[in-house]
Amino acid sequence: MSVVDERLPRVILVVEDDVILRFDIVEALQTAGLSVIDANGGEAALDHLHTGVDILFTDIDLSGPISGWMLAQEFRSKNPAIGVIYTSGVERPQNNRVQGSLFFGKPYNHAEIIDGCAALSVERRPDVS
């Protein structure tokens, strides 16, 4: 039985249209003790808009009409406290990022993604003092 790091978020939504990359990061996050929901594109991700997601992990270039940029803006408009991690295999300007988000180029390191999730979770957690 593993002990879950309390700094980590409760639920991460992984949005990646490359099935191999999606399964790979989902497995890494679950192995770290995280609860993961996955979606193969922006439209499928929107089905989880009201499900209590703590972190949105999204590829920027998704197939279909909804990009990762648009997806993050939509999730932030409904939940300003959601953490956002973008990823892409293409180098590009990042001026479309929502405030306080992180970006990881592909190929990324699983440990860095998990550390990023922990950092966003702690940073965005409401003060309970």
C-alpha cells in the first residue's frame, strides 16, 4: 500500500489525442497515486467541466475544433482555482497560457509532470487556517 503525497491534487484530467502518449502519462500519474480521468480531445474533455477536476493536463494541438488553449480558458472560466499544465511537441509562443499555468515540451519527464501537479495543487489550494 503506497502513501499518497498530500500535496498532490485529487483529480487530474489528461487530454491528449495521441493514445500512446495519453496512456503513458495516465499510467505514470496513477502509479504516483493520483486519480486520473482521460479524454481523447477537447470535446470529450468538456464532458468533465463540472466534475471537480483539480488539474487540467492538456496537449495544445488537439484534433478537432477545440485546442488546449481554448480548453484551459473554458475550464478556468468555470473554475478559477483549477491548475493547468500544457504540453506540446511543437515550439511556439506561449502568450495564450492562462495565468499561473505550467508548460512542458514533449517529450516530457513523468517526474517533472508529477512535481508540477504537486506545485500547482499547493499553490492553488485555498488557505484553511
